Amino acid sequence: SQQGFRPMRGTTDALRMATSALEDAKLKKRNITATYVDFSSAFNTVPHDGLKRIMTLLGFPNDAVAVVLSIYNGATTSVVTPHGTTLSVDILTGTIQGDPLSPFLWNLFMDPLLRWLEVGARGYKF
């Protein structure tokens, strides 16, 4: 469970929740699986084609999908070195650092997973 950047929450709360889930599973003689995910550099990992699929799946109008993708279509980068500038490389993943749209796009990208977990009533609710 996410505890970072939440008021009055910390690692002690996360440990308490994990311990409670383990004790409950043991008491009920059920299997339990824990998954810890580190989303560091999360915004850098969003595939642009995945954004298109998810926005379409969620029913975004074609115009809205086209506007978002126009920001990323044809995006390239190069590096300036002491020996000159490298060749351009296509950017196929990631959202723009510092762009106010980036957190929204990350949330869209994660939405199918969160819906799958919610609909299936999988896991413990805290």
C-alpha cells in the first residue's frame, strides 16, 4: 500500500498492514502472495502505443487521442558531446518530464491494472 507523501502515514503503517494480511491468511489457511513494485522512473516507461490503446479502450474521443499522441509522435532526442552531437534517436516511451499532463497519462496507463484488481476483488483492502 502506498504510504509515501500521505499525511500521518509511514513505514510502520505499511508493516502493520502486511503483518495483518499474513496473519489473516495463516489463520484462514489460505495462500498469500505479496508483490512489491517500485515505480521509480514510472513516467519514463509509458509506451506511447500503449497510451493510444488504453485511451481508445476507455472511450476517449478520437480527437483527444490524436491531440495527446501528436505531442509524442515523431519525438526524437540526441546528445551533445565534446566530440559533436549524436544521431537522433526516436523516443517511443515515456511522458514529458515536468509536463502537467504526465501524471494524468501515467494514471491512464495504470487504469486497466487497477480495474482488474478492483473488479476481481483480489487482495486485501486497507
